[in-house]
Amino acid sequence: MEEQFSDTDLMAYADGELDADMRAEIARAIEQDEALAARLAMFTRTRQSASEALEPLLEAPVPDALANSIAQMVERHETAASSATERAGDGVDNVVAFDRRPQRARAPRFDLALAASVALVAGGVIGYLASQWEGASAPSGIVTADLDNPGLPAALRTVPSGEETSLSGGDRFRAIASFRDEAGHVCREFELDGADASTLVSVACQTGGQWRVQFTVAAAGADDGYAPASSLEALDAYLAAIGAGEPLSADDERETLNRLP
């Protein structure tokens, strides 16, 4: 059965960012649907856990090394898209190059104290999120944080950065960049546009022969939907926290992906 409210709706509800009519509609539904109430409770607990973890860290001075790492990561991340060239998809029928949206103007407003705090707790908070959704490997070969589209593993392995492809169920996959984390795992940043007009910004890494989603955050959808506060800053901080390397060039990316099991 198709869910009446998306995860994006519930995150917005937990953050108090919905209009009165939508809040009332969700509130009525929660009273009658235990599963929906459980989903909302998970987002509420996650929001509270993040707030409690961030509060003391925001008062502490930011270590110079971490601040420098985050600043460098922001610069690398902002140049990743501009370095991706539009290429025709070799052998992939529905892969198309896309025009990059305007660069996210994050550097002038990037709060290093907030980013450093997010970086310090990202592993715990994202791990908590994954633990709520994971449970088992999806039959498609991807360990998921609510991203179990059967076409996702193939898209992660084949779609070049700077291109996008349609998936089953009306989802659309957009490859942003490929890189290696501090442990040497191959990782990909990507966006997934859902049929409900929501957009998830995610990072997946190859471990143990399968793709594992390590980070997922809601972002503005195609119709300028709700984006949780500091979602993109959280992504930058997360990338800094895992020691993300320089984005791979087109040739290096193709060679690296072709070598994956």
C-alpha cells in the first residue's frame, strides 16, 4: 500500500515546518495509524538526539585541524560538479547528462562551529538513522537507509557523475561525484528524486561487495519542497568527518567503477 505521507512530510512535521492544515491532517492520521505514529516517533527521537548532541559541542572551540578540513572539503565539494563533464551514456539507454543546478552558495554562510559539531556526531546520528531502517540487506544487493529501489545498485555502479537516469517506481537517480573515504572505500554522492517530488541527498560506499548507504538527508525537491535546516551543511560536515578524498576524474571514476565486484 502506498504511504499517505512521505518521510519528508514527517521530518517537516517533526521540525514544525508545515502549515496548519497539513499539520492537522498528519495529526489526525497519527491518531488512527500506529505505523505512521512509529515512523514519526523515529524522526522525533532522531531530531532530539541530534539537538542534545550538538548543544554542548556548539559551545566548544573548533579544533583548527577540523576547521581546516571542513573548509577544504567545502571547496572540493563545490568544484566537484563543475569538473564533471556532460557525457553520453555508453550502453545505458536511459542515462542522460543534466544541467547542474546553480552552485549551492554555502561558503559565505557556512558555520564552521556548526559543521564541526555535526562532523563530530555525524557517525552516531547517521548510524542511529540507519539502525532504524536497516535490519537486513535488500534483495537487490544494497544495504539501505530507506533507499531500496532495485535499480539503485546498478545506477551506482554505472551512471557517470554529472548524469542521471530513471529508476523503477518513478524515482530518478542523479550522480554527483565519486571519491574514496579515509579507509579507501569507493563512495558516491548522489541525489534521488522520488515520485512524491521529494529529494534525498545521499552518500553510498562499497563495502563487502555491496553498496551501503552511509548518509541520507532530505533536500528541496523539484517543486521547492521542504528542506530540513542545514541539510547541505550536514552533508559537507559528514564528508569532512569521513575524510572524503578529491572527487575522481571521469577516467579514474570509470576505471574504478569497472573494477568493482
